Amino acid sequence: MAKQQSRKEKNFLVQGSILAIAGVITKLIGAVYRIPLTNIVGSEGMGYYNVAFSIYTVALMLTSYSLPLAVSKLVSARIAVGEYRNAYKVFKCAMAFALIAGGLVSLIIFVSADFIATNIMSMEMSVYALRVLAPCILIVALLGVLRGFFQGNGSMVPTAVSQVLEQIVNAVMSVVGAYLLLSAGKNIAETRGNQSFGPAYAAAGGTIGTISGAFFALLVSAVIYFAYQKIFKRKIRRDRSRHRESYKKLSKVLLLTIAPVILSATVYNISDFLDTAIFNNIMAAQGYKNEEYASLMGMFSSQYSTLVNVPLSVASSLAASLIPSLVTTVQTGNRKQVHNKIHTVTRFNMMIAIPCAAGFLILAKPIMDLLFYTEDNATAALMLQMGSISVVFFCLSTVTNSVLQGLDDMITPVKNAAISLLIHVISLILMMVIFKWNIYAVVLSKIVFSGAICILNAHSLRERVGYVQEKKRTFVIPVIASAIMAVVTIVIHLLFELFAGESIATIIALLVAVVTYGASLVLLGGVTEEEMLEMPKGTTLISLCRKLHLIRGEYR
């Protein structure tokens, strides 16, 4: 029994690593395919595309955003005490919710797409993209339940595989769909005398990739589910627990679990909406032209956010893997094990977030020029340098939010996010009105927002379970290792830029940065041999470190 528990303790970091790697891969694919998509669709078409997606995102938040987390939490809590029948009932209740809520919202958006595009968004040509996206709401809701069920059973592999496949199909079909429908739209434009049909149809073609990717991921997840169903039903037959929960009770519990997550997601998502509204209105009042502040906000939402979201995807994946494991540990009542779980995932998170922030600080312009080679990246690069520290704060706040939710405290993260949002809005207005920092005020106020959440969540964890994060190995050693990495990386980039050009110099410098940081972290004692063993390919990592004389002794 003790050995089985030990295996479970080690497994969650491996599972989180798998999901984190999948998250990084999907973010990279997403960043890459956006370049040809933008070239095909054009600025006007991307306007229609983004309007459709802004409505689609709100719909997802209301129907399916919280489902993987809620299902994972409720299923893992019941599996932890051997209640497989109740866990399966949770799954069926969630599926019913996904069908009803996802189907209803999909239908409403599809039917009222013309009204929404014309009267609410004042962009009637976005109706085509919006109608293509409408059925995807139902698909993603069903997919979210399946992913939550797998995660609740302690396996992140189905979610990771389906995410990567979804993004690959999305990338291919988005570009192909946009190209094909652009031609169709141009033909219609000639007959109707409205040139906007070309970009509008191209935008709709781009959204075909989203629904195609989600549908393919749903098929893959369904196949995995039906293959696993036989194993799970055997566990149900062996279920000897006497506690039986009714569907009515479980439906209520599911809704009570979903509601706070939706509230939390709303607070996070509304911050972007408020930023845009406040920024646009103040810039207009200060005499800037529409195209000037629209361009600045475009840099922020595309170049800046695309890069910042890559390390954040790692934090989200680790947080997703932590919740089922934490719920299981909470059931035992062992506070020390709870503390160890939080400590491990936070340290692993910071080992990634801190060097990413350092990399953005020293290589912002070269990275921007490498990825967005058609743009003038001077302003966007300065944004990235100024906002690099927010990567650390956002990653930390993402994990601490999930920890509180895993401790069955769903309200505190919402309250902390709401307080932080208020501070964020006040700081943004002050920076723009008094200091006139325009787009840089948005970047700096994001630091205030994420930093405030970290402070409030840390206080909540201390009050809730007496947890205080260890400082030396979590923060100090990664910072020192990142500083060593920064010095070496700058020197390498300068040397190679002299005779190989900036692009090649940037690629080589990034590779050297990864190796230098990893070696420095091991030498400084930031990661132990036991912790490396728990990571994917841990034995190989240890063997490599021994060959490089980074650690001593022989592995047994």
C-alpha cells in the first residue's frame, strides 16, 4: 500500500510534465500558423476573425471552460475513496450538462449570429466566421468532460495527445480553409460589388480549422474513452463502498463547482476587455488617432501576448495535473503531504518561469524579429522587456489559484482576483492619465494585477493550511542560474551575430541558454537527483549529468 501511494506521489509531476510539454507544443504551433493565416486573410479579415473569436470565447467560458477542472476535481475525489460508481455518475452528469448548455448556446449563437455581428459588435461581415464557430461550442463542451474524466483518473496523456492533434489539424485546416474561401469570397465580391466578402469568407475559412481540430480531438478522446471504459467498469463492479450519491445531488455539486470557476474565469477575461476599453477611450481623449492606438493594442494582443502565453501554458498544465493529485492527498488529511505537493509543483513552475522571464528581458528584440519578421518590433520588444517579470507572477498565481481550488476553496481565488482587478484598473488609469505611458501602462498594470494575486493567494494559503513557500531553492537559485544564463547568452549572441547574422545567432543563443541554465541549476543544487528521476526521461537526464560531471556518484 505504501509503495502504491509512493508511486502516486511521484506520478503527478510526470503527468504534469507531459501536459506542460503538450501545452508548449500547441502554443508554438498556434504562434507559427498565425503568420501565414494573417498573410492570407489580411488585416480586415483578421478583424472579422477576432470579433467572432471574442464572442466564441465568452460562450466557451459560460459552457465548457470550467468543465475539465470541475470533472477532474469531482471524479478524483470519489476515486480517492474507492467510490467508482459515484465517479462514473459525475461523468454522466457532466456529459448531460455539456449537451444541454453547449447545445443551447451553440444554437442561440448560430441563429442570432447576424443580430450579434450587426447590432452588438457593429461588424456585420463577421457573421460568417461566427456561424462556423457556433457548433464548436458544443464540441468543446463534450471534449472538456472527457478530458476532465481522464485527468480525474490521474492520466494526462489522453488530454496531451488530443491537444497536440487538435492544434495540428487546426493549423492545417485554418490555412487551407482561409485560402480556399478567400477565392470563393472574391468571386462573390465581384457579383455583389462588395470587396469585403473576400476577407469575410477568408476569416470564416480560418475558423474552419478551429472546429475541425476540436472535432478531431473529440473523436480521438472518444476512442480512448471507449477503450478505457472496460477497465473502469471492472473497477465499478469491484466497488464495495456503501455511499451512493443521487444524480440530483451530483448535478447540484457539479453546478456549485462550476460556478466559482466561471466567476474566476470571468474576472481574468474581463481584465483584457477592460484594458482595451480604458486604453482606447483615454488614448482618444488624449488626441491620438484611431489607427495609432489600434496598432499599439494590436502589438500587445499579438506579438507580446503570443510569447508571454508560452510559459503560461506550462503553468496551466502543471496546475491541471496538480488538482486531482491534491484532492486525493487532502482526503488523507495529511498536511505534510499537502505541503509537499504544493512545494514541488511551485518549484517546478518557477524553474521554468524565471529563466523564461530572463530570456524575454535579454533577447526580446531578437526573438520578436525571428518570429514576426514582417513587423517593426521595436515597441513590441520594449513591451516584452518591461513585462517579462509578469511571466513569473502570472505562472505563480495560476498555480496558487489551482491549489486553493484543489483544497476545495473555490471562492477565495475569485475574491483575490476581484481585489487585484480593482487595483489593476486604478493603476492603469493613473499610469495613462497622469504619466501618459499609453500602451506601456497596460503592460505595467498587468504586473500589478498578477503580483497582487500572488500576494493575496500566498496569504490565503498561509491562513488555510499554514503553507509558506520555501525561498532559496524555489526563487533564489533559479534567479542566480538565470543570471548566469543571461551573461553567457548575451556573449554568444553578440559573437555569432558578427559572422552568422541575427536570426542564426538568436537560435544558437536560445539553445545555449537552455543548456547553460540547466547546467547551472544542477550545479547550484536547484534540482536534486531524486527530483530529476521523477521527471520524464529522468534516468537519461541523470546519466547525462554524470557524464558532464554536474553530479557525482553512480546511480543505483
